[in-house]
Amino acid sequence: MTPLDAIVSAAKADPRRIVLAEGEDPRIVAGALRAARDGLAQITLLGSEDKVRSVFHAQDEKPDGIAIVDPARSRLLDEFADAYHQLRRHKGVDAAAARAAMLEPLGFAAMMVRSGHAEGTIAGAVCTTAETVRAALQIIGRAPGIAMVSSFFLMLLSEPHHPRQGVFVFADCALVVEPDAAELAVIATASADSFVRMTGKGAKVAMLSFSTHGSASHERVTKVIDATAIARQARPDLVIDGDLQFDAAFVPSVAARKAPGSPVGAEANVFVFPSLEAANIGYKIAQRIGGAQAIGPVLQGLAKPANDLSRGCNADDVYYLIAITAVQAARSGR
């Protein structure tokens, strides 16, 4: 069983209610239909009912087991508009603006999650990351005690040429552009917790740099060292080390030479990059040259799951992100 198969199996074992805001998109429909048939989740698609059904018709399919909800015709619209008005009136949102916001699928989907009518939401195939994250932050909000929301990619290595196979976390690849030491520490602890929830295995966190254990002197290296210290103080239970170059956290012979005695060794499974620039470049190199399968970005730090697809996604990406979101929802209390 591959790591991705294990996540799919976990979703099937405890299916949750997932709403997809972009139900008129053919990729969303195809991925949702497959997920529903496989029993990954109880799925709701948002959009004009006629348009959503026309997509099913074009694919020669029927929406078996999938709910289709048009926000403009939903019996929940008035309730959601009032709830959003109460939530955002301190920001100058009046009743008319609140209703307009709830007519938008992104806002309606997030309110479904906030109000308990769904347990997770997915968008991003059409909407931008900024739009998707904004709706989640404004309506679902951060989890208690969480200072910031960040993101990660699940990187799946399962090809014969991969020297280490399994599931890995790369963070933050999508949201926090230039985290300071304190923010980098939050990303590290959140990513470790996400890895444990996704896999059921212990996390070993590598705080990445162009330096290993002080081999270079620079303020960017100092930031990583300080972030590691902050994370260790906040979470003494966490297996974490930094500053580490990627090879010192991944290749046994290099780890033995560059970082002897590291608690992570060459067994890191959570890689925290020092900036969004480095993380985004890194995951795409691993995906496009290394042949890793990249699933995400997955958001972490929200009160309830809300995840973001790439606008270049395909139906498989939708399917697997439904599985991940369902697992997040099932394990959110752990």
C-alpha cells in the first residue's frame, strides 16, 4: 500500500461531509464523483444546479450520492447572511453586503463548515489562493491558541528511483512569504502535528538552511537556528533539528558527516523551508524533476479544514485533496 493509498483508506474508514465551492468546474465534478463512489466523503457541490448537472451530462454521468446546492436558492441563505452580518459587522459589513457575500460559493461553503453543515471545504481550481484563504480566515477562523495559518504540501515518494519512499511534508509552500523566527517555529510545530494526523507516524522535523550546524554565518541562518530553539522550547516533545541542509536531513552518508548526533539524522519527514520562495521552488523541483507526487497546498491552523487546489489541478488532485480534507476533519480533535 502506498502512502496515498493509506490516506484514501483512512478517509473511507471515517467519511466526512465535504463541500466543494466550485461545483460547476468539470475537474471538480469528475474528482468528486470518483470520491463519492469510493466512499471517501459525503459530498456537496455548490453552483447553479442547471450548470452543475450539465457538467455531469457532458461527462455522461449522474450525480449519484452527491448533493447539489445553489446558494441563491438554498433555505440556508437567510440564516447564513445573518450569521455573516453578525460576524463581520464590526468591519463595516452591512446586511446587504453580507447577503451578497453568502451568494458567493466561497463564502457559502465556508459558512457551511462554520455552522456545522459540512466538516471541510475545498476550492482553488477557479479561485485564487488569496480568495480561498481569505474566505476561510474570515468565516471559519483560526483554531484556538493558533497565532497564524500556514500551509504544507504532502510529498509522496513511491517511484523505484526514490532513495527514500513514503510521505513527507514540505512547508510553507503557499502562504507565509518571509516568516520571522517565531513564525517559522509556528510553521514547524503545526507541520509536525499535520504529519502525525495525516500518517499516524512520529514527526522528525528538519529546519532547512544553506548551512548545517553553523557551517555558514548569516542572518538567514541565525533565523533558522532561533526558530529551532523557539520550537523546542514550545514543544519539548518534538524531534527537531536545525540549521540543516537538505542532504544532511535526507542522505545517511551526508548526515553522518555533516550532522553527527543530530536527533533527526537522515530520517526527516517534515521539511520546513526558511521562506515561501525556497519552499515553492523546492517542492516544484521535487515534483517536476524528482517525480514526487505533490498534494496541496493543505492549510493548517484553521478551526476546521479548508483547503486550496492549484488552478492547474486535475480530477486526481481533487480526489486526493477530498481524501486529505476528510482525514483532517476526522482527526482534527486529536
